[in-house]
Amino acid sequence: MRFSKYFLLITLFLSVGTSLNAQRKWNDKYYEELNDNNFRSFKLFKERIDLDDVDYKVLNAAIFFITNEARIEKGIAPVSYQSNLEIMAWNHSVEMGKEDFFDHINKKDKKRSTPEQRAVLAGITNPSISENIAAVGGIYFGSYLELADHMVDKWIQSPPHAKTLYSEDVIQLGCGAYYYKGVWQGNKAIWKQGDGFWLTTQNFQSFAEIVSEKSKDSAPSK
């Protein structure tokens, strides 16, 4: 009898320990489990950013949920997460950082010059892509949620970017952020660059859900 009571206590403890806020690592299933009502209390989004070990999967997801929050506040339907779009967005942010440019057109690599080419590399066979990009440097962000809020707010405050973010034609989204540590874009004073730079891309799919095959580009590992 005593053994049964102890077993029950251990079982209850383990059940509590596997709740959303007890997780220590991002899993894409959270795109289905989190929503506009609970994502801001999600433990991983509130964690401190370690610039030497950025969890890009967590950051990308935070940007995704804040984007949907903004759409819902405008009375616009939320979009669904799509992993190939995240791959596409993340690789473009990495390229902008490492190849020192800020544009929707990648002039440094002809194979990934346009959003449509980058979509194909990410395994998307029916791209109908719209894209937002953002960059910010010289500011310390304590948590993933704080950084994601800042990025999405930049798009909302810019009419061309807001038009993309609030489009009623888009149905799927993947976000990709990258931290480039070092001098970027000649350390332009207008951006007041500090130690490094955050580059962020949003890729939306419009009209028809993505048909995908194996991606040639890699996804963020964490």
C-alpha cells in the first residue's frame, strides 16, 4: 500500500514536469500546442539570449507567434507554420550576415538570387512567396521574446512591411533570424552597431499550401 502511494506521487511529479513550461528544448510540435493566448508565458521564449549559443529554433518560433498575434489583433486570420519556409528564411538571414548585404536579392550567389530560387533550394515546389527582412545592431535583448517583439514591431511600423505581414492572401509562414558577430555593412552609424547584428527574414506563402520535397538547404539545428 505504501509503495502504491509513492508510485502515485512520482507519477504526478513526472506529469507536471512534462508540461509546456517545463521544456528545455524546442520541438516543432509546439507550433500546434502554443497559441495566441499562451505563447507569452512559454518558458523557452523568456530565456536569456546567449550570444555564443543562440537557440535559433526558439527565436524563429517567437517571431512566428508574435506575427500571428499582430494579425489577430487586426482581425486577420493567423497563418500556419511551414518548415520549408523557415529553412528558406533562416538561410537568407545567414547569407545576408556572412555575405554582408541587406536585400531581397542575393547578388553574391546566383543560385539563390531571388526568393523563388531560395524557395526551390528549401524544397518548395509551388512557391508563391512574399518576404520581409529586418536588421538591428547595437542593442542588447535580454530574452528571445524581447528580441522578437522588437523585430515584428519594426515591420509593423513600416507600411510596405506591414502590408506583407497583414496580407489576407498569405496562409503559411516561416521565420528565420541569425546573429552575425562582427562588423556588418561597414558598421554604418545609422544602425548604431554594437558587437554584432541581428538579421531576420519572414517568408510567407500565399493562396495554396506548400507542396514540398527534400530541402537542399539545411535547417537551423537549434
